[in-house]
Amino acid sequence: MRAVDIIAHKRDGGALDRDAIAAFVEGAARGTWPDYQLAALLMAIVLRGMDAEETWALTEAMRDSGDRVDLSDVAGTTVGKHSTGGVGDKVSIIAAPLAAACGVVVPKMSGRGLGHTGGTLDKLESIPGFRIHLDVAEFKAILRDVGTCIIGQTASLAPADKALYALRDVTATTESLPLVASSVMSKKLAEGSSALVLDVKCGDGALVRERPVARRLAQTMVDIGRRAGVRTEALVTAMDAPLGRAVGNALEVAECLDVLEGGGPADVRDVAARVAGRMLVLGGVASGDAAAAEQVARVLASGAARERLARMVERQGGDPRVLDDRSRLPRAPSVQVLPAPHDGFVTATQARPIGRATVALGAGRAEAGDRIDHAVGVVLQARVGDRVSRGQPLVELHHREGRGLDEALALCRQACAIGGVPPPPGPLLLDEVR
């Protein structure tokens, strides 16, 4: 079956059978399809879509393109967590130790930044020495001892997805429901968890902007999980504005530490606690949402969740001293302030241009081989609903020698709106699929 015939069939609106999808996935995993043909079929899928059977076949093929982790010898209930990606979304770094401190085992294979959205791996790698590349034996050993471990995809786990994920980041093919669903679920099913909580972001800064589409994506992934025998549910959470104040790798890690110490922005705390709570319910250590919320609040207040993160960082080669001394995280040499142009209330801080601003500064990738600058990023000094005076700092841009600063400033100006009346607060939790 020739690659060009498969591409043409999908380009013309045809459904791909299992053999065609298997050829595509094998070509990605083994490198027998060149990047230009992989990218061509990805674009055809973006434009023409996939039905439920195609999406399931793609998920299965990517899951089976490599090894699958067997966690049956790890004591306790294993519950995975995944986010579809957003601006300032650092929830995994908080929710995983929260759930682990409550007695759930949290295996987590994460991704890098995709487009204007950040990646958990890039954030964790801002901790000096932190290792994301572990073999399965070490991954399982840390799960047994600590209760959670966050790593990158091993070379042998869903290798087709790893290749396609990198291509999607640089070919404008990130925003496709079947590609997102199959990418997420192939990794999660290969990861070996017995249950899974998904955080589907919806809004300006998410891969999916419209709530009905986010609901459809959530339902698609929950259906895939059920079909694969994994208890799966999804939360749909708001992503019109960045989550929290910090956007950028080391800046976000510092904000995670603030939350685990009982502080930090309320929206980050709320989403992380909600996600962790559902992980407890699916893991069978809490009888319902109220009991889960009590357990999460208790381990947050006691410092037990922070201690779990410290142990995970140390076991993965990171410098645990960053938890007590934020100055050990990378710091940008320069900070530029964007002031409020006039008095009023912040009526919008659009997530997408803020995310693009951090990429311009060097916190994300414009091309697959770009190096991440872990120190740079954006900190929101005023958020939606805040009253500001003319000249008051709206945004801090942490930059290195002015790289991308003019573009980032323009994007931040575009993102921030000031009006005469504060907007009503919107909900963080938009929908649930159980």
C-alpha cells in the first residue's frame, strides 16, 4: 500500500481502513515514511477528519507500535492523569503528588510543549538535574517508593505517537480532534494505568476553543478508554485566560511550589484539587467528591504533598534544594514591564497571545529542534477583574538579551484589555464526562 495512495484517499474525503492506518503508523514508528508524507497525511486528517472507527484504529495502532507498561506488580490502584494542554497549565506537577500523598499511585508520561501551549516535561527540566528519560524498571521502582513518577515517553512506548507529536507541533496540525484523542489515549493506554482522569482545556488558549467541541473530544477519549477497559472520565476546564499568573517553565515550577505550600493562585489550586479529587474517587480511596476534597485539603495543609514532590525530584536526579530556595531555578537576566495604558478594570487576558509571547521569548519551540530557554516567560501582575491604574504593571516579561521581546510585548498588549466595568467571574469547571 503506497503512502501517496493513502494520502490521496484521505485528501479526497475517504475513510481509512485498518490496513492503511497500520501502514501510516508503522511508517512513523520505523521512519519508513519521510516527514513530508507523514505531514501530508496529518494535514489531510485535519481537513477531512476521522470517524469513530478510524480514531479507535489509530489509537490502537499507536498504542501497539511499541511496548506497553505492565504495572500489575506495583501495589495499589494506578490512576493516570492527562491534560490536553493550555497556557500556564501546570496542574500535573501539583495533582500527581497530591493524589500520591492520599494513597493513589500516579504513573505519568508527559509531553513537551505543543504550539503555544506549555509542556510538563519542559517545566520539570527547569529543575537542575531532573531526568525525564528513565527506563521502565526505574519508573516502576519510583512508583513503588514515592507513589508518583513523571517521565517522558520511552523510546519503546508509542513511538509512532512520539514521531507524529513532534511533527504536529511544527506543521500547524495540532488542532484536530481525532489526532488529539488518539495521541493522548495511545500514550495513556500504553502507560498501564487502571483508571484515568482527563483535563480537557477549552477556550482561547486551548487546542479546542468551543465548548461543544471540547465536550465531543472529552466524550471521544472517555469512549476510547471504556473500549480499552480503562475506567476513564474527563473534566472540561476553562482556558480563555492563562491558568495562574506564571507562564514559562521555571516560573511555573515556582508557582507549583507556592501552591503545594498552601499559597499560589486560587484558580491553579482549585483545578489541581478537583483533578486530584477525581483521581482519588476513581482509585477507590475516597467515597465521593466531598471526601476526596477533605483528603486533598489535609495533605496540602500538612505538607505531605510537597514532600512527595521533593522525593520524586530527588529520585529523578533533580536538585531538591529548589523547594526551599527558588533562586536555584533558572532566572532570566532581564525583566521588562508592560504598564496599564489607563485606569480601569482588566476585562480580558487572552491566553493564546500570552502563550505565543512566551514562545517568542524562547520558552517554547518554533521549530522541532529549537532549544528551550527554561528561565524566560511571562508573569501576569494583574488578572481579569483586577482594578488597575495608569502605569501600573500589567505583565512582566522575563527575557534574555531582548530575544523576541518586541514581538512578545506586542502580543501581550493584544492580550490585555481594560474597561470601565469588571466582568463577572466565569466558572473554571465547564463540563464533566463520566
